[in-house]
Amino acid sequence: MAIQILPARLANQIAAGEVVERPASVVKELVENSIDAGATRIDVDIEKGGSKLIRIRDNGSGIAKEELELALSRHATSKISCLDDLEAIISLGFRGEALASISSVSRLTLTSRTITQSEAWSAYAEGRDMAVQVKPAAHPVGTTVEVVDLFFNTPARRKFLRTDKTEFGHIDELLKRIALSRFDVAITLRHNGTIVRQYRAASNDAQREKRLAAICGSQFVKSAVEVSLEHQGLTLQGWICTPEGARAQNDIQHCFVNQRMMKDKLINHAIRQGYEASLRPDQFAAYVLYIDIDPHQVDVNVHPAKHEVRFHQARLVHDFIYQAVADALVQVAAEQAPVLEF
Ligand code: ADP
Ligand code: MG
């Protein structure tokens, strides 16, 4: 076959394979867009595990009418504009791929209003086979993205969807992690019209603890100690369980770097080492940890789904986390040690 440039739709569908694995990946991309737009309230509506409908509504900054069509194009982003920006990412998104990818494998409606517009506008795209249509709509300041019939035109993908319950479970887990990453954002999750989760915005310790308990269970909150440490511009905050609070599964291991959720082997390893001999091989630490680091010191452009990072000074970060965990556990042990009386 001769070499040819792929049609835009096919190129988008191939790119969609990287970021849109299942309904939960769509929810992740859309909710991250809402957070990047400064939303303080995000409503997530799901029908049939997301295969029928995924609707995300936010009260963020909105998208101007003239930019609606552009927002759906590939490599279109308002978040970076040069290589320098890429080397110090502060937003969750930056690849300009999500809306183009999602709209290439679903029937997508993007409705939005900015503060300077008196009217809202709506853009509709269906598998990107036709030109995007922009029409007037009713919507307060903010954005709603409605994704209907995900993978309707990519049967191979659709076949890999599991039961509604399983797919919804993935969405629920994802939103738990997002709710842990931003206590200041109110999030509501509905499935088939019923409210399943309601995370209220938390601005004080008591409210934060309530949200933490709602997500990780009150057992975790009871057994957790708070850590807070700063070293050479690196900060670590959050909660780790005492060795008594260790779990039989790795189900409460949440780590965020600059408010982005991570699955990072280096961090995991450092934490495990911090526990040293106090965990049996069949036990897992439970933790919710927040690392803040100069964005120049970390590369987030490693994986399309962005859940891996590369630290420029990996050793320093590793040892800092290890030390913080070890110190916190030593302190707990000292507090719990019986006082000898003579
Ligand atoms: P990226 O997030 O990488 O920039 P996306 O395809 O996810 O790429 O989004 C494209 C652009 O559309 C964003 O850069 C942003 O300007 C705009 N956008 C998307 N979702 C929203 C939203 N909920 N609120 C405001 N703007 C949005
Ligand atoms: Mg995005």
C-alpha cells in the first residue's frame, strides 16, 4: 500500500485508543477539564455505566462561542503555547487531545457560556463525520459536556466494555481519587438518575476529615497519622496508617503530585521502605499523600493518561518520602510506648 496521510477522523480514533479506554477514562478527562477551568462544582451524570450517557456539568470559566469548534479539534489547547510551558505544567491537561478523541468515538455535545456572553452556545459532533454545528442554548456560566453512545462507531472497543456495574465501579473509584485531590471542589455523582455520591466542598479540618472518612472509611481515619514536612522546596502532607492499620489489600494507596493523581513506583517503594520491618509481606500500607514540588522538577509528559511522572531528582524525592514516613512512624511508636514508672 502507498504511504498516505490518515483522514482526521481515523487519526483521532487511533489517538482515542490511548486516552479513552473505557467510560471512566472519559470521566477523568472531562472532570480534569472542569478543574482546569476553575470549577468549584462538578455534577457527573452516568447512565448504563457510561455506555449510554456521560454528562459532566461545571461552573468553571466556560468556552467562548468562537472557540467551541476549535476545542473539539486535535492539538487544540488553551493550556500551553510553547516548550517552556511544557517544562512546567501546572494544569491537569495540556495535550489538547481529549475532546477531539472523545468526540471521534461518541455523539458529543459541548454546551458552554463564558461570563462575558449573555447567551450559551452548543456544539454538536457525531463521530466527527460531519462539520461541527454551533447553535444557541440555555446554560449558566460554565460548561456541560454530554457524551452519548460511547464507542458507537468503534465496535471492537464497545465489545470490551464490561457490565454497567463494573464500568460504573471504575467511575466511582476514579471520582474518589479526584475528590481526594481537590477538597475544595463539590462533586456529585449520579447513576441512572439516582445520587450515588455527594462530596461537599470542605474548607476546614472537620469537613476534610469527613470527606476523607467518606472515601477511605472511618477505620482509616482512626488509624491514620498526619504527616507534614518540607525540605528544599519539596513538601509532603497527608495521612499514613500506623502499622496496626495496615491492610490486606493495596486499596487505600493514594498519592498526588501537584494535585495530580499518580501511580508511581518510586513513591510506592519509598513509602514501603519507610515502614521497613513493621509490615509483613502480606500487608499493605494505607496512605493518602500529597507531594508538592516545583513543576520544573517533574515531567508529566510521560504517559498519555498522565498517571506517571518522572522526577528530575528522583533520589532526592525518594529519600525525602522515605524519611518522612519513617520519622512519622517512629514518633507514633514513641507516643504509644508505655511509660515506665519507678
Ligand atoms: P487539554 O485539556 O489538553 O487542553 P482538551 O481536548 O481536554 O485538551 O480540551 C481542549 C480545550 O477546551 C482546553 O484547553 C480548554 O480551553 C477547553 N475546555 C475543555 N473543557 C472545558 C471546560 N469544562 N471548561 C472550560 N474550557 C474547557
Ligand atoms: Mg483536557
